Amino acid sequence: MATKKKPQKDNEVEAPAAMAALFFVNPVFARAWADMVSSSARFMTDRLQTDLETQKALLACKTPAELMAVQAQFLNTTMQQYANEAARVFDMTLKVSADLSEDLKSGHARDYDDVPV
């Protein structure tokens, strides 16, 4: 007999335990996560705006040649925007990795005599 999964509330977020721990304990990770979410939201907003403008331009076309020109411009713009966003996310990931690495090195280690008995 199959078991039914309990319905999930809209405000619940599932995340791996290690990620949740980093998010709540490490301010460097929390700030990086917020930056990534903000960057993604900005990118999606820009993409939706471009899509809307392209739809308007497509509806205004009078000839097949105009239609093809609008489609070509849309594809070029889209490819450039996605390439730029991928590079931006890659750079952000490298910076976050370096920041987390530095944060983990900075004074969190215990000395030999500091271990509680």
C-alpha cells in the first residue's frame, strides 16, 4: 500500500541540512545567498521585459522579412544576456567560495588546551 505524502505548506522551504546550517550560522553564506537570489530576480525581470518588447515588435511586423529580422535580433539578444548572466553567476560563485574559505580559516579553530573535559 502506497503511503501518502503530507501536503507541504506554501511557506515551508525544503533544504539540505548542511545548507540550512550554513545559512543560519554563517553570515558570509547568508549574504551570498541573498546576492544570488537578487541577481536571479533581476535577470528574470530583464528577460521578461525583453520578451514583452519582442512580442510587441513581432505583432508590428508587416512583412516576413521584418519578422525574421525581429526574431534574429531576439535570438542574438537572448544568447548575449544568458552568456552575461552565466559569467556573472560564475564570478559570484568564485567570490563566495573564496570568502567562505577565508571565513572558515579566521579564528574558529580551537587550541589543544581549549578542549573541554
